[in-house]
Amino acid sequence: MLTPLNRKIKFYISDTCNERCIYCPIHGDSRKTYANLLSADQIARIASEAIKLGYIDIKLSAEYGDPLMRKDLEEIVSKIKAHNPNEISIASNAMTSTQRIDTLIANGVTKMCLSLDTLNEAKYKDITGVSRFSEVKQAIEHAAQRLKNKVKVNMVVMAGVNSEEIAEMREWTASIGAILQLIEVYEVEGRQEESAQRYYCLDQEVCDLRSEAFYFEEFRPRAMQRFVFSNGSEVEVTSTRRYSDYFFGDQRLLVHPDGDLANYDVRRTGLKLSGDEEENIILARLSESSRIGINDIGKPGITPWGRESSKVS
């Protein structure tokens, strides 16, 4: 079964992170900085116009950082909520307090995608570079208690690192009522050999999950598969492969921390928003960015994913 996803706009709202995960493209770098970040008001204005275009699911994330690093995150959520989106989700490393999770939910967050690649404390430090395993695990369990099956636990599966923990992670996420999302390691430019060594193909996991599940569906535009089991637990699998004949841009828009527009086909569209423009201009630029695809790569201002420096000049 193929199921379309709601149109979504994702905001990369932060340029800093408090982890240094070994699979991250900027692992080892202190930070990726932008001259100016969009303010809470600017983000909310862009979101309000995107909702008019049908991008009713709003996701707050950070390409090389974490949204929880924004001290005004609660304000951002509250201002977006005022425009009545279908969903406000946050993708984060979960390095936060249970109290802040409660506040975010109270302000309008309806879904959380929280990262935890291992249930082994020592291994967690090896992967992330920090020693806050207990805090993160507690935060995820608390979020799952509050939001039930609207919490996903993102597990980047790596050969020789945590691939043998999938069964344990399935058992734990099922016990707390969260969805487990297994993610293949993406190739990092300039570190292809290292990425290849960690790459763990999830094809066999998909076959095993499909034989065990009583319900299965595949989502477009991205190749994500969802499995539901008789005990009520769920597992999703996201691979590095994509549909070569499928246009993503009109379904998924992205806004970089400085207002540069992108979509799931291209990293930069050559279009930019400050959030201070007139409504018709914001609508027009969002609409135009949704029509830019991989065939436009090479035109002025249009760049593909994975072919530029991880640093912003």
C-alpha cells in the first residue's frame, strides 16, 4: 500500500548542537554558523503563508544542529500554533528536561522525533561525544508518556556499532509506546570510506519486519516504510535510496536558518525569505521553490544536496 504524506514545511532553526555524533557531516567541527537566524516572528509569518499553500505539517529541526538550542523555541511553537497547522513536530537529540518537554507540548507541539542510537551508556558517549544518556532516555520516555504514539525514536543503524541492538530497541520503544524509526547511514562527502564502513543495509530487516507485521504501508514521496505489529508496536524504516522518478519539491519544502529556501530535491533554490516581506511575496517564493527540481540543478542559485562545503561562508 502506498500512502501519500501531508505536505510539510521543515524549518532548520538552529545552527548549533550540543552533540558531536560520529555520523554527522560536521563531526569534529565546533559549529556551523549563519550570519543571521530567522526570528520567531519571521518563522511564524513564513509558516502561516505555507499553511495557506497546503503545507499543513510544520517541522522544526536543524540540519547540523538541534532546535532545542534555541532559547525562544517555545515562542516559535506558540506563534506557529496561532495559525492552526495540522501538526507541529520537533526533531531533536532529546538532550533536555522533562519540564521543557511539558512546556513545548503545552505551547503546541503535537509530535516529537527524538534521537537515541543505543541503549548502552558507554556506547552512547562513543557515538555522541557526551555523557548524558540517562537524561536523554528519561526525556524520551516522558515524551512518549505525554504524546503516546506521536513520539518516534530515531536510531541511525551502523555496522559494527549498534546494528546488533535493533531487537533491544524494538522491545524498549514498544514498552514505552513510541515508534522506532531505523535509519540507514548517509554518505558524508569527504568521508566516504568511513561512511561505507559504518553502512548497514536494512533490506533484510525490512523483509523480516514485513513477514512479522500484520499491517504494512509505504509512504511517498520519500521511501519510508511503516510496519504495525499485533502487540500494537510500530517500526519505520528509512533507507538512503530514493525514487528516481518521483518529484519531491511540491510535497516537502525546507527553510534554512537564514531563510534560504530548499526542498527535498535541491539544497538551495536561489530563493530567500526574511519573513518580513508582504504576504503575496512570501506566497510566491514558497510556491516557486516547490516547483524547482533536480532537472534545474546548475541554474543560477540552485545547488544539489551533498555537493557543497559543510561550512557556510
